[in-house]
Amino acid sequence: MYRRDWSIRESYKRHPYRVYYKMGLTRDGLIRAVQCRIFADGGAYCSVTPWVTWRSTVQCCGPYDVPNVHCDTVGVYTNNVVTGAMRGFGSPQMNFVVDSMIEIAAGRLGLPALELRRKNMVKQGSVTITGQRLDDHTVAMGQVLDAVLKDFNYEAKLSRCTQGKGDAEEQYGVGLAMSYRGVSLGAEGVDFCAAMINVQADGSVLVETGIHENGQGAESAMVLLTARELGLTKDRIRYRRSSTSVIPDSGTTVASRGTIMGGGAVVLAAKELREKMAGVAAAMMHCAPDRIVFRDERLLAGGNGGSVSFNETVTEMFRRKVFPHAFGVFQAPNVDWDEENGQGKAYFTWVYGCQAVELTVNRATGKVKLLNAIAAHDVGKAVNREMLEGQFFGGMAMGIGYALHEELVLREGKILNTNLNTYRIPRSLDMPEMRAIIVENPDPNSPSGAKSIGEPVNELMGPAVANAIFNATGVRHHRLPIHPAGTGTRASTKPGAGG
């Protein structure tokens, strides 16, 4: 078992980025061009640097409609610790840059940042920077933004921000950030997943998928989806933690793909099983198979009012030598990619999110106190609302660590802070009150209607906190984590200061 210092020293880390970003806008606030150069510290080995930086490139303009883009991303070998896959996978770094730039640009133009966002954010039918038209699912960017503004009373709070003015000991600010995130692997890999449902003679249901339970709640999602599709209570269903010796390899459980891919395969397997069971039940009740309804642990005949229990149907299936077993494969909709020109349909669907934070900054010490935070994301269709809220709060907490606390100290390739007394993660007392707004637009590209949430909620706290600190102090910070210095005097309030 690794000791803490070994774990910190030897495990891979999130890629540190250095980004040079230039944004061209019209005087009335339309973004016309972006030029971006990204340098990613890959450490001593390549690992997944090409794939992490690919996502950064694809999403280098955030959820904004930009007609002219040039982005070069370079992964660099260094003597530092190897960097790899970390929650967000190349997005948190770029979201910090993009949503900071939006606020800087608004200050330079003398326009409200919210106005600039609304003018440029992607909408239904928009074309992304890689040439993908967003017309086959609900583009909920405005919906999540409006949800945060209303629930958080954001605009009223924004009007009270101190901007470094006055002599109050606690400077007050709010800030927000928006994103869209490509779901699952996209054009980075081949995206498909398998599931099996096997009903035993006693009516118990065994479910297996190619998705692994890492503590994120995938097991509960598969059980609940199976129960929903078959009209059963969840205590009848047992999720088996299978291996690739039993079920086909369905890829890694990464990229927030557990529910959408594993759940999609479960839903398709359940539909196949329903067809088998409906055929037998229809013969038992002398009705057409397409009239059978699965509800409350029974199979109901839609026309004549008859019904048989789930167990009775299973018993009859075994008597007729019809196995109550099904195998489902969810093949993600096709994507495409032109590597030479950076164009194509990068992802088959997207998650849209907005997060805001309210805080104070102590004028003398620079200490940041988080008061409230809120997140609204379009999740497609919620499967397990309690676990979903847990993902919201966990992602926000982790994002707060990224924004304010967690910093790896390196000297000549060696990590100096190898314990939690020097590598600081947020404590419970550092957490604000948090609220989750679950926006549901069932996704037509997903058999279950669900999309993703694990990574999107982690990506936005960095820029939201940075924007809030600027609105409190008038000082713009360009790197994470942010350590505001105590001023003791009035800070600069120049529009777009630090830009």
C-alpha cells in the first residue's frame, strides 16, 4: 500500500498549461476571431498528452460562436512528474482562460459581461469552431444561464460588487462561468458499450455492463434503468461487477461516459428482453405482443385487461425453453475528424453548464471566504437524482481546490510538498453553501435520454472564482491557484485590469 508521500510523488497529475490567447471583437461585442497557443507540460512520458490536448483544442473557444480560429497546442516533454487523465481532461485549464478572457474583453469594450456572453454563446443550430452543427439535440446554453441568474439573484448581487473600492475590510464579489463539454470519447476513440440482462428462474435479475463502478454511482444507475425499463422494483435486480472474460471490453470508464454508454446498453438489452417476454405473455393472455405493458412487476394486456406477474412469465418462458436473457450494444452515433484541418463532428452530443460563486476577500490578508455557489447543467435525463447531486457538489468542491488551494511545488523535477499539510486540499470549512439545478432535456442520441455530469461540474469553478475575485478586488489573476494578496489600500479598478 502506498504511503501518502509515495502516492503524491509517483502518481500522474493534471497537465499544467501555459496559454497565449488573443481575441478579436467588434465594438458592439461580437467575437470575430481567436488566436491561441497552448503549451502543456506532459512530464517525462507522453502518456495521454495527445488526447488531453486534443480536447483542449476542440473546446478552445468555450461555448462561444467564433467564425475564425487558429489554435496550436504543443505537448512538451519535461523532467517533471508525468501528467495524465484528470477529471476534466484538458477542459478546466481552457475554461479558466476563455471565461476570464470574456470578462476582460467586456471590460475593455465597456459592455456588461452577461451581454457579451448572450451575444456570442452557441444556440440551436450554431456551428462549432470545428464545423459541427448543433441541431440534433437541445442546445441548453441559454436555459442553464437563465437558471443560474434567476436562482442566484446574480444581477442584483453583481451590482453590489466592490471592485476594490471603498474601505470595507471585506471586499465582496460574484462571478460566473459557462461551458459546453463534448460527451464521452468523441473522435478521440471508438465508442461503444455492451450490457447483459439475465433473469433467473426465481425471477431475480442479473445485470452486467462493460462499465466499471469506481464509486461514482454507475452501479445504481444501471440498476435503476433496468428497473425502469422492466417495471420492477430495484431490490429484485443485482448488478454484477463483471470482467472482460464475461462481457466484451467496452472501453475505459472515463470521459463521463459511464451512464450514457453503460446505461444506453442496458436500455437496449432491456428492450430486447421485453420483446421476448411480451411474446410469451401475449400467448398466455391471447393478445398481441405489442399491447403488453410492463408495470408494477406485472405484464399487462393493453386491450382485454388481463395480466400476469413477472415471475409467472419467467416460469412460462423456461417451460417453453425460451431463455429470459438479452444482450445489448450501444454504438454511439458516428463522429468524424479531419486531423490536418482540425474540422469535423468532434462529439455526438454536448453538456451545457453554468456556475456562479459569491465570496469575500479580506482587504488586509487576501483571505478568500466562499459564501455560496450554484451550478446548473443540462444532464439529459436524471437517473438517480441523489447521486447526481452528489456529482454536482463533489465536482464543485474539487473545482474550488483547483481554483484556490491545490498547488504542486516542483524543484528540478522533484515534488517538494508530498503530504496534505503542504499540499493543501479544501477542508469542509472552506466550502460554501452549494446548490444544484438539474436541467433535463432528454437527449435523442442516448437510449436512456441521459447525458453526462462527472466532469462538467469540475470545470467551471476556476473561472467563476477568478471572475468573482476580480469583481471584489478589481485585480485580475492569470494563474491558478489564486492567492490574492492583502492590499491594505484601494486596488486598481481599471476596466479589464490585468488583461
